[in-house]
Amino acid sequence: MTTHDRPTVLLVEDDRATREMFEYALRINGFAVSSASDGLVALRAIDQQLIPDVVVLDLDLPQVTGIDVQQEIVSHAETRDIPIIVVTGTNWNVPGVFATLRKPINSDALLRAVQLAVGQAPGAPIAGDARHDAK
């Protein structure tokens, strides 16, 4: 759901400082951002018709895990094609996501991944993206 020609990001991160840093970086770079501090809040937002252009998703969340959020998103026709960028401090792997970024990361790395996900940047590989990593 693009808002006034601005792509919408659903940012799901339980760490307040990290969430605020990412949200600020995304907003100043032209993205509309809706934030959620846990998986349950994220799923409720989507249920209330917030269909973002991209989801930035922590995995280790209270209430409902990021893995459960990702599975719920891909299980519905209206949301299954939304690119999901996992940002995590865990070593968990989630198949089928657009990119996985391992914490700690800076806001520039996140911004680059989001821009690629919404088609705003030329397609250079993202470090940590299993689909682009050299074997």
C-alpha cells in the first residue's frame, strides 16, 4: 500500500531504541512507516487492512514470534507477495524471505535492503541474503 507515492514499511521490532532508529532512517528517506513492538500488534495491523509494501521483521518477539508472523503473512493471498526483510540477532533461518540481516546492523544496511525490496535501488546483492550469498 503506497501512501501518497511513498512506499509503506511495516517495522516489527521489540527493542525500542532499534525500532526508533530504523523508523527515523526510513522516514527521512521517504518511506511511510507503521511500527509494531510485537508480532501480535503487527498481525492486528495487517488484519485491519494495513497492507505494506515491505515488512521489516525481527524474529525474537514477545507475544507472537517473527517466524509466526512471517508464516501468517505468506499464508494469505493478499499478503503473500509482500517482501519480508528479517532483521535478527538469532541464527534462525527463515526460508522464502527477501533478505536476512544479522544484528547488529546500521540503518544504512536496512535502508539499502528496503530500497531493493521496493525496487528503488539497482539490484546489488545484500550481505546475508541466502538467495544472493556465494556458495
